[in-house]
Amino acid sequence: MKKTLATLTAGGLLMATLAASHQGATGIVRERMDGMVAMRDTVRDLTPMMRGRTEYAREAVLDAAAALERHAGETMTALFPEGSDDAASYARAEIWQDWETFEAMAMRMEVVAGALAEAADNPPGSAMPEPVDNSTMMGGGPSMMGGGTATEPDPEMLAQMPVDRVFTVAAQVCSACHTQFRAARN
Amino acid sequence: MKWWKLSGLLIGVVAATSGAVILWPIGTRPDPIRLDGDVGRGAYLARASGCIACHTNAEGGGAPLAGGVELETRFGTYYSPNLTTDPVHGIGDWTIEDFAVAIRQGISPEGEPYYPTFIYPFYADFTDQDIADLWAAFQTVPAVAEAAPDHDVGFPFNLRWTLKLWRAAFLTDPETEPVDGRSDIWNRGRELARGAAHCGACHTGRNIVGARITSSFYAGNDALPGGDHAPSIRLEDLIDQGWTVDSLVYALETGITPSGDVLGGGMGEVVQYGTSFLTPEDRLAIATYLMDPEDEDWVRE
């Protein structure tokens, strides 16, 4: 009971902190924050299933994928008009200095979310399709000494991958964009 | 004493002291390293150590390990050097011993101390085998004949010899060796966290000259280069933020946090270019160490 209470309190504090950090946001900044929060909650709710901790439910994946897809792509880019970086915003000015990259990431998110739905038929732990090489550690090609992640799998490839791996790819898209374009704090 | 005599004396003292510091020899040459290196192991260590993350200008479309990543600090702007096999602009004309001294001691083949923006203090305990493995891996990197920009650092930090004083005052052992009575996985986590994975580079507070403060071990840093911010990763704060060993493991693999948010900033980079490439065992080791810290470090306030 004590532990539950502590967990609830910690959870409550966390929510309060997150809510507070979005306080003061209005208009389009608020709108895109709400979109991001919706994606965040979707990821949070789907994580236990993707980790094989809860029973697999294809429908839940389809719903989550649809939610992610809905908030990505042009829906997302439309919420970042130039100059919309007021004090409450976490958007870095680099978004508008390198709009092409930002836009490509938003579009990539939409594609990967679509593939997540396709991959819903391959529960966590399914076999990987051939040939997926994830060992690009040090640079171009299959050596490890280079590049960030391996070459980006296309939608067809993603659709054949185990759903949890596609979920991880989606997280990589989130992370790459947050790394480049989200401020740590104002 | 006349003012000019006094100032003359002062100038003399300063000149003599700085002259002595300039000539002060630093570092020790290792015995020749003749071990066979393993490319796979070396590349893995390079991933774990952040070589690729810091020396690849991914945002600027740069080639792997060709350097040029900008680091804006209060001392000036630093650019990570080219570590490709190009003999002029990279490290193609180095020997393995040059490489060992650079990595473990932070000293260039010309005998100049590196700025602590290069986090060599974390690599001090790398074994000769680690060095041989890394060296073998770096030999596989295609040459890029392009110089990384020079550091743009103001006086007095532009005087490399002042770093000898910094080294004398602040260079400490990373303490990565196993602790008796602790599990293998915990000790592996300690080795990674305090060594290669260099958590403290960002998560430990730094003093006015950029040296890590022991009492701020893992307590977070609000003044990272480029205005970034690293939260505390002390046990009590991790627990406060809802972290467990299990969720840390997953975050190091995917960037996904317990709230469903996905890490960005410097940590996003760490995951994307580093920890996502580690084995599940190594991610578990780091998480195990962080969630079961060493007592003495947490009471040193």
C-alpha cells in the first residue's frame, strides 16, 4: 500500500511537472504540445506490450499506430509556422533554418506509423525478415565505425519486421527530431 | 622600489613561471603495443565511448569520424577533430602508441595537452588490448581529406600550456576497476558508466574552469555546451522521476522514457549513436550500477 501510494505520488508529481512545463502555452504552440503529449501517451501505453510484458493485442497496435500517424506528417509541420517560437515553446530556431530536415522527419514519422500498423500481424519476437543489418557501428556500410543508425528501412521492409522493432524505429525518429530540434528547456 | 622595478620583477616572475610550465613535460610513453586488435570489439568500444557521436557531424551531413562537430562553451567554440585515416587531416600518420597516449592521457603526438572537451579522463583505464582493438577499428575508417575547423578559443584558454596546470589540478583517476563483493554485472556497469560511457561528462557538475566537481557526482549539469541540460542521475532523483532498472534499460536501447516521451538533446544522441548499439547485457549493467550506486560518492557533499 505504502509503495502504491509512493508510486502514485511520484506519478502525480511527474504529471504535474509535465503539465506545468506546458503552462503558458497558447494558440498553435499549445496545439502542437497537445499533439506531442498525445503521441507521448500513446508510446507510454504501448510500451509494455511492445516489450512483451502484457498480452499482445493487435487492435491496440492499430489504434496506437493510427494515433501516431494522425499527429505526424503534414499535421505536424502545419503546427510549426515560421516565427511560432514564443517563450513557452520548446521548438529550436533550427527548425526553420533547416526546414527540409524537420519536414522529412515529420514525414518519416507518418510512414513509420503506417508501417507499425502493417506490422501489427507480426507480434513481438517474430522472426526478422532477411536481410536486415543492424550492425552499422563505425561508419558507412556494414562496418560499425560510422553513420548513426543503419540505413533507414523502407515501408515494405518495416511491414515485415516484428512489431516491437518497428516501434523502436518509430522511437528513433522521435529521438532524432528531439535531438536536433527540441530545446532541453527554455 | 620604483614602480617600473616592481613591474619588471613581476613580469620576470610570470615569464619564468610560465616558461617553466611551457617546458614542463607531461605524460608517459607506453611500451610498444604489439597486440592484435579486433575490429569488431574496437568498433563496439568506439560506440560505447561516443567516438562516433562526437566526431561525426551528422547534422551537417559529414562523413563518419571526419569531425567538425561544434561545441559551444563559455571558453569558446571547439570543433571535434578529424579521426579518419587521412594522414594530413586525420590520424593516418599516427602510431598505435601515439593513439594510446592521446586516448588514455589526452596528449597529442606533438606532446600538446588536449582540451578537456575531449573526455580522455574517462578513458584512462583502457587496457592495451582495448587500445589495440580501437586502433584496428579506426584503421577501417575511410580517409576524409578535409580539416576540421580550428578551435576558436579566447585568451588565456588559447594557450595550450595552461592546460598543464589544469591537468595538475583536476585530472583524476576514473576508478573503473571492479569493487570486491559486488556482482559481475554491477562491476561491468561501473566500468562502463565511469569509463567508456562517460556518464559524468554531462551528468556531473563542473567548476568555473570546466573540471568535474566530485561532490556533484551525477547530480546533473544545467550549463552544458550549446545550452543543453543534463538532469541528475542520482538514485533518489531517478526514483523521483519514475525510473527503474527495467525502464533505464529500455531507454538506453530506444530513448523511450517511463512517461512515453522520447529522449532528445545530448542524451538522444548518446542513445542513437551509442547505447542503442550496446548488448542488452551492457545496458542492463549500466542501469544496475545507476540504480545501486556506491555509497561513498553519494555522501560526499
